[in-house]
Amino acid sequence: MTDPLRPPRLVVETREVDPDRDLLAFADPRSPLAWLRRGDGIVGVGSVVAGFESGGTAPESSESIPSAADAWRALSTDAEIDDPVGLHGTGLVAFGTLVFDRRSRATSRLIVPGAIVGRRDGRAWITRIRAAEAEASVTDPEPVPYGSYWSATLGPGALDPAAYQRAVREALAAIAAGEVGKVVLARDLVGTVPADADLRRLVRALSSGYLDTWTFAVDGLIGASPETLVTVSEGQATARVLAGTIPRGADNDDDAAASFHLAHSGKDLDEHQYAVQSVLDALAPHTADLRADDEPFALELPNLWHLATDVAGRIADHASALDLVAALHPTAAVAGTPTDAAIDVIRRLEPFDRRRYAGPVGWVDASGDGEWAIALRCAQIGPDPAGGLAGQGDTLPVVAHAGAGIVAGSDPETELLETRVKFRPIVDALA
């Protein structure tokens, strides 16, 4: 990563190209960098030319280390950008993955690759990015043939099913004592993948199986999130809040009954309202005309139903996507409420570091526009000495998490079932 106090001056050139291409084929098989939805999106190519890293083992000083939003402004302000295409995602772009908890031993990163291949609304482009003193590239990125199929092995982590139910009961005690109104508890699965695995296979399985999610691969974090944290485009901010979950039914009648039950569940509606209010409270200082759906709707995914509410507003203070990410995270949907108290309960009851699970993941451009999701239905692949995971010869470690929102009236066995359903996308794709 480059020094955030002395960012390089970047030269950026975007040109339109033939849209008939498999974006993911351009990504690095061992370390893909991608943000995809229904075949459109952006893929990073080549070496990292700039970026930002904070937290974990990075130097810590509030006086010397800027926020991700400030570091990005410093990096993008002086960039020389030639972008006649002018679409959402063209020009200078950084991919980002941020930690869930500021006390995490993992790091938050913004990554600017040497080239980006993108497509949106039937148009495609290549963006080349370099330091001003570096020579301009004269070759286009080339697709790389996919490697062979592979599978992972996964098993219980630090919080097995029985321990998770005990943790839920402890969370219910904290709620009964008035410590929190809601807390989101996660459990973990750990395992290995082949060291030579083409990780684009995992990205592809998720993107084809879960079309209406954000499929992402950033710095070894790979997943398919249904939950938009915030999207910023041309002065408008939008978010989709998900909280309240039920598995899909075995047939049409069961499925309709499941959706009806979720829409009328007092426990799930209460959990959802906590999450919606936390987003409204966070966005209110930065927006005007902020509005949210009056009632949640049932969002259908291949394996479950979610209660969902869309929120939108006009940005009133020139805040960038990263500024809004900082204001929003962590939402009640992934932490609980009150936020600080919920984080304390999570630290007490979860015997692991979430690292980037349930943290923000997405991209930002030079104007401050961007798309950010919450890193759910995902796995972190690769060594992480700070997190206690190390490679072992011919394998790489993998860790996945899934959580459930605990409120008064939650049932430990039902919450465990919810985590099993939420694990399914990443576990099936890894298999």
C-alpha cells in the first residue's frame, strides 16, 4: 500500500471496448478482484498501483493516519483522469474491504489496480491506471483460461452449534437485563482450499447461483451479499435494509406460508425496525428528503426470505460513499442496538475475530460515487497471521461466518437454523 500521507499522482485513462466478454475471466485466478451483479460490474487486473491500509498491524495514530474517506480524497484529488465514457464505475476506482470491528486484528484496505475491465447497461470499458512517473501500458488486459474445478472442506470453528445456542441464551439474558435491545451473534466454519485453486470458480458459482446479490472478491474475501449498505450516484444515496429471515418452503404452499409468517412475525418486524431506524439515524445528518418504505417487503432469494426496506435521500453535505459507509457501519442489522453496547456483547460472546465478515465491501470512484454492500454469505481465503490463520503447504485456510439477530423472544434452536440457512450459499459454492 502507498503512504496515505504522500499519495502518488495517478494518471487514469478509460476507453470503451466491445461489451461481449466474460469480465471474470480477466481476474487473477489466485487473487481475484471483482464486483459483479447479473454479469455486469468491474474486475481489477494487474498489480496494485495505489491504495490505503489501516488497522490491524498497521501503525496506529489518530493524528497521522487518515480515515479511508480522507485518504481516498487525497489520492483522487490530484489524479489526471481522461474518461470520455462517463458511466458509473469508469475512471479512477478503488475496491475496498473494511473490518467489522475497529479492534480487529485484520486490516481495512482500499486497492487501486493497474487496470479495470467493466461493463454496465450494454457498454464496456477498460480503465488503465498508473503513477505519473510510470510508463503508459500499450497492451490490453487478456482473459485467463479457468483452472480446474476444486472443492473445500469445512467444519465447526470456535463456536460449534451447541456453543452457539449457549451464546444465544447469554444474549437473551443481556437483553432481559436491559443491556441491549438487539444483538447479532455469528458463528464460524473453518477449513481449507487447495493452494492452487482458481478462486474465480468460487466467484462464478456465487454470481450464477445468486443473481440478485452483489458478488464480490476483494483481498481474499469472496461472497455474494444481498444487502446494500449504501449506493451513491450523482448526488443520491440509496440503501436496502435486510433484517428478519425465514427459510424457503419445500413446495409452493410451504413457501407462501413461510413468506406470510415472516411478514406477520412480531419478533422479526421488531428486529427489522431496529435495523431501519439505525440506517435512518446514520444518514439523516448527511441527506435531505430522506425517505423509507412505510412497510417492509418480503425479498425472495434462492434459499430464504428476508424482510427488506429501501431507503433513499439526496446528499446534502457533499459526503462521499466512503463518508456514508463510515456513518452507517455497523448497522443494527449486523451488530444490534444500541450499537456500542451490542458490539461489547459481541466481543464477549463470540470467541473469534470477525475480521471483515459483516464489514463494508465495495468500490468508490474519484467523484465519491460508489456501491457498498455488507460482507455477508462470504468466506475469507488465505493466510492471515494477525487473525491466527496460516497456510499449510498445499492448502490455504478458509473461514466463513453466519449470524442471526437476537431479540426478546428469540429461540436458540431457531436462530441456529437461521445460521445454517445463511451458510448455505458459501458452503454450497465451496463444495
